Amino acid sequence: MRGSTRSACSRDPDRLGEQAAAIGERASTGSARDAVQFGDVVMLSVPWSAIPEALDQAGPLDGKIVIDTTNQFGPGGAQQLPGGATAAQHNQQRMPGARLVKSFNTLTSGFQASQAGRAPPEKQVVLFLSGDDEKAKEVVAGLIEDAGFAPADLGSLADAAPMEAPRRLRLRRGIPPRRRARGRRGTPRGPSHPAHPGRRVAAAGRPNRRVSPRVYREHG
């Protein structure tokens, strides 16, 4: 994220320390709970089976914006969820106090790294999002733009199925999403992204099968 201060934690502190040093003076390390308490936005990016462990390490998420990047794949393939809920709805039930937004789950990290910031703006790669909290979605849409992508809002958490495995394949077959109206140079029309000074963003991932929350504090 542009202009951000980052705090991170991992079970591999030596490797994490090297990564923090590479980022520079705005990066620091700490425990998983410290990282989540530091951030206003938490990115949950772990294998489906590791979500309970990650949430236990993260601690309370009440009031936090949680970007859910997970997909419901387990050892036997796509997992069946109770009551016909989407994976996003299921995860919201696991953290009822969080303001969950589903996003960043349809493209690999390598593809995102190589294709971020395409120019001109109309050639930017689309990242989908869905959620029940409109203000939280505005924040996440702004972070998507900061990352060099074009946000496309699919609606509520109940509408998230097309972007979730295995149904997200339908997005490649011509089903049109409800993309946000955009103005010059990729600026959304209507309410602007609330990029308030001091907003903090936390990201929880599990590289090498290790739970590793990472946190970002943005300076406007």
C-alpha cells in the first residue's frame, strides 16, 4: 500500500525479520495478536483448514474490516457449507463482530504482483469484492485501487458465490459483474474512498503453512 507503515508476525521470526528489513524503516514485527490490534483492516489469507487457528491467534476482530481472501478448498476438494451459505457468509458467522469483505481471492499472488498497475487505467485487471457493510467496501475498493487494480462490486456476502471456488469459473464465461462506475483516471464516481490519515491495515497470511498476520498503517 502506498505510504504505509507495516507491522508483521510469523512463526519464522528470522525470515520475517529479513522481509521487514527489506521493506525499510516503516516495517516492524510482533505477535499475531499485536498485529491485529495494530491494524484497522485485517487481511485473512490462509488455507481453509487453517482459518480456526488463524482466528484463534488473531484474537478479537470486533469492528475490524476483514478482507477475506480464502477459498473453501480442503483435502477432498471444494467444501460443502451448511445451509447453502456462501463461504463469505460462513466466515462472517465465524467472526460476527467483524466487517467482512470478500476480495483478493480470484487471482494468484504471482499474477497480482506481475499485473498490478497496468496502464492506461482502462486496461487494469479487475478484482471483485462483496460485502454487507458499504463503508467497509468503500475502504477495500480504495485499497484495491491503491494496489493497482480496478474494483468490481458484486453486491452482498450472499452474492459472493460467483467469485468463490468452484463457481468463480463462471466469471470467465461472460457473466457480467456490477462494476463500479468510474471517472477520469480510474476515480470512482459518488462517495470518495475514505483515505483518512492514520488508517491502519493488517494482513494475516500463512506462507509456508505458517500463520503470519501482517499489518499496514497508511499515512494519507
